[in-house]
Amino acid sequence: MLKKINHIAIAVNNIEEAAKFYQEVMGLTLSGVEVVTAQKTRVGFFKIGESNIELVQPAEPDSPLTKFLETKGQGIHHICFEVDDVEAEVKSFLEKGATMIDQKPRPGAHGTKVAFVHPKSSNGVLIELCELPKDP
């Protein structure tokens, strides 16, 4: 079951440069930057209410995000919905006819498990499903 919008991701060429707008104009605080090796990206988050804005940049030249930036330029990349059980959601989405980029979850930022829905299934919008790490 979808719980809430976890974040809206914005593809950028350079997190530090892009962050200036969110910090200086919007008054948000960058909570840190991390590399997500499995996705070949760098991500930086700004908390805003119950959700986040995520700036995402390629960490390597062969990152899938590199092609996105080359063809579409900087801008909204995906919307992420938080779920309790990402594996169950992937199964449910597939059973309902959705095309998934990820048939099985993969590692995401902050220890999450994530899976992406192909934009062909969701009217051109890339959707991420993410399961937060369980408290020990």
C-alpha cells in the first residue's frame, strides 16, 4: 500500500550548484549528499514537511541519469512513493499489468529498498517505490 510521497527527484548536472537555489531562495537545508553505488548516482536531500526534494546527479559517465540529462536536460526525474513492503508492491503492480524496470528491489539511498515503475505504464512519469529500513 502506498503510504505517502517520500520525495520528488530533480535531475541536475551538479548538486552543489543546484543546491544554491533551494538554500538561498527557498531557505531549505541540504541534509547531506551520498553516493548510491547501485544506481551510479549522487543524491542530496532537502526535507520539506513530510516529504523531501532529492537532487540527483550522475556519479559515473555510464549512469542511466547521464542519458536522461543529455536528452531531457535538468528537471523533474521521478516521484517516489513510500511503501511498507516493496517486494509485495512490485508483485502487485506486475499482477495488475504494470511494466516494472526492476523486477526485484535494489539498494537505494539511506538504506532503502527501491523499485522503479516504467514510465510507459504511468503516463510518462517515472515512479519509484521505496521501503524504509526497519528499525533494529
